Amino acid sequence: MRLSSSTPDTRAGLRGANIVPMINVVFLLLIFFLMVAEFSRPTPVAVTLPQGAGGTRTPRGVVLHVDAHGEPAFGDARGAGAVTMVAALAAPGVSLTIRADARADGRALAALLPSLAGFDSLRIAVVPE
């Protein structure tokens, strides 16, 4: 029986590094960042927001968009259907933000208010860009 100082088995184990733990950490980080990321939905209509002096704030809760012609939009619904869908979401603790176009008529916004009175917090303001 002959013993050598360098066995081929030990050298073969050193050739390939085990990267499985690194792959596990990378996938865990990927899952973590996907879980904490906040994705925003595209607006249902094109709204040109007025310019404001302060920074922009992302609205929370239900967001009703009003275009330049005064037509409300929520998801795929337009007009009275959008107002009906938004009014159905009214519940305690749910806030409503109206994102109106800078050219929208104030009378059109005022006409929406009676049907949106069921919200706990109703923020009636033109949200600047």
C-alpha cells in the first residue's frame, strides 16, 4: 500500500467552490425586495396636474381621477359608473383623494361631492404635480 502526500480526492474538493449558500442569500434578498416594494397602478386617464411649490405626495386609499373635461374615472369605469364604483368603496377608515386635471372645471368637481359623502376622510383638493 502506497501513501502519497497529495491525494487526488482532497484536491478535487478544492477545485469547485460550493456556491449554493450564496445563491440562497441572493434569492432571499430578491424575495425581500419584491415584498417591500410598492408598485403603483397607471392612471386611467391622462391628467395634467398643476405645478405646486411643495414636493409631491403619493395619495393613499381610493383615488378618483378627473380629466380636463370634468369626467371622473376610476379603473376602467368612466363618468357616473366611476362615481358609483368609488361611492361603493366608502367605509370607515377609507380616505378618498380626487386627482383633478389643472384645466378641470370647479363646478364639475363640486357636482361629485354629494355622491362621495360616505367617506371617512374626503380630501377635496387638486393634487399638484
